[in-house]
Amino acid sequence: MSEIRIPNIYKKRMEERKMNTNNQLTVGILGFQGDFLEHQHILSALKVNTKIVKYEDELDDVDGLIIPGGESTTINMLMEDDFRVKLVEKAKQGFPIFGTCAGAIILAKRIIDGTNFQKPLGLIDIEVKRNAYGRQKDSFSVVINIFDSYIRAVFIRAPEITKIGPKVKELASFEELPILVQEDNILVSTFHPELSANPILHSYFLNMINQYKSKLS
């Protein structure tokens, strides 16, 4: 069977339709600490409305939430119990959440070598080890293939996913270890996709949000 080629004019219309859909979304970015502004810049380039979220009631104003990289212990300490309860309740109802680096630690079910302040939300069935790739000076980047697209994955004091549950899908790996996994409406990466020029993971998360919203309508 010959390959079906889509004329450029229709490709342009498809992209415009996608952007129009994105305009209707508001993505929350947890703003306690970390590189939340970098996520905001990528989403703004994708024509998506964003909101920095710090308080429980602000979760009702957004269609999905990104928990950025940063210091997981600090983010845990600043996340109040009411915020945790509401976020878990919304997640169980299908609310999409994307955790990057420290966000993966916060969303995990189990943490190896966690401090007394670490209270993971347990929203994805993974076990993680904090700072497994080394300290700040050991940061590195590598080009990996995700969804048939190349992205520069930046690892900064990154956690390691040591175990995944039976319902967790491994979407990408590096040196035989999972670095991008998903369980239903929860997506996590151990690296920083917001530091890459390729927005493919943010686009993927937007698609998750659109699917969630279509089920609500």
C-alpha cells in the first residue's frame, strides 16, 4: 500500500485546529519551588493558558497539573495536607498530572532513602531512589528517542525508577532504566523535558488533558 501524503495546506489546518484546542486549556504548574517558569515558557509557546498553582482552591481552575523539578523535600514540606487530599481526590477522578524529576518523587508510591519530610502522594505505582544519578556537579544531558522524535533529556540530581508496577507503561528508557512512565492519567519523567527545545512531552500531556476533558463533556 502506498504512503498517504497529507497536503501542506491540510497539515497547516490540522495544526491550527490543534492550537485552537490548546487555547481552551488552562494547565496548572505547581509553584512552590523549582523550575516552574521553564514549563510555563514551553506551554506559552504551544499557545496554552497557564496558572501557577500554590493553593488548594486553585486546583479547580486548571485542567491538569505539572509538578516541576526542584527540591522534592522542600516541595513536600510546603504542600499542605488539604492540598494533598484534594489533589489525590482529583487524580482518582482522572485529573491528569505530569511530574518531572522531583515531581516523579512526589507522585511515586515508594521512595528509597527518603527523608522524614518525604510524604509521597502514591499516585503512580513506582519505586524511586532520590539523587541516584549523582549530585548537582554530576548533571548531564543525552539525546533520546521518544515517540519517534529526538529530545535532549537533561538529568539534574535525578531520581532513578527502580521498580514499576504491572499497570505502569514504560515509554522511554536510558541505560536499561525507565525514565518516562505512565499509569493512566499520571505521567512522570526522571529528567527535565522543560529544558529541551523539543516540546513533544508537553504536547503529549496536553493530549492527555484533552482526552480527559472529552470524557467530562
